[in-house]
Amino acid sequence: MVHPHLPSTEAVVTAIREVAREFHLDIEVNDDIGVDQVSRRASSNAFAVLDPDGSLPHEALVELGGSPSVTVRVFSEDDALITVDGVAFADVPRDAVPAFLRSVHGGLAHVKGRFFPPGWWLVVPLAGDETYKELVPGALLSPWMSGRVR
């Protein structure tokens, strides 16, 4: 599925705010702006101060209230790290972040158990054929995950 393009970290944060309003979630945003503040600088030269488009690098850490606990770390390199009840989904394209959050809070996300390899997997389906799946660390399910076992 093609998601609406979110050209900047601020555009992603604005879209996350809309999802938070939609699901009546508290939201807290911490911005890191500038080359000395961001955690990753893979997209530029070692001594570059600006990104190739002339802007300052901008990352944001967004924490959503409610259950499950969700944090979104938006990187300036067009991807995000989304953590749902301790399960980390790395390299989620920034354009897919709002759809990912709607799937989690809208009841589409679920947990599957497997005998081989053994463990529980948190599955977050998006519209179309796009699905994100990660192993639940330690095989301990949170109360939210326990309620979504299929």
C-alpha cells in the first residue's frame, strides 16, 4: 500500500498527534534538532551541519499514553523505531507510522504463538499486504498482548 508521504520529522509528529486525538491518547514529544543532538548521522559527511536539503537534522521521541505502551523514535533518515509493550519494530518507513499506530490502537494488531521457532510474535498488519512481525522478547506477554492472542 502506498501511504501518504510525510516529508519531514515534523510531518510525522503531526500525523501521530492526529492518531492520538483519534484514539484519545495522551502524547509527549521530545525533539532533538541539530547535528549535535541527533542519534544517527548516516546520511551526511562527518563534519556536515545541515542535511543535503539544507535543513537541520531533526529527530523526535514520541510517547503515547494508554495501553499498550507505545513509543516512536522518528529518525531524520526517513524511518522510525516503534516499540509496543517492549517489542521493538525497527526500520518502519516514516510514511507507514500513522497506519502502524492505527493498526495497534484500532485492534488489528495481534499475537501469534509458534511451536517452531518457539515463542510469541506480535503481528501488526497494515492495509494491503504490508505486515510487521517481531518476536516478543523473553516470551512474557503483557496484559495487552495476552488479550490479543490468536
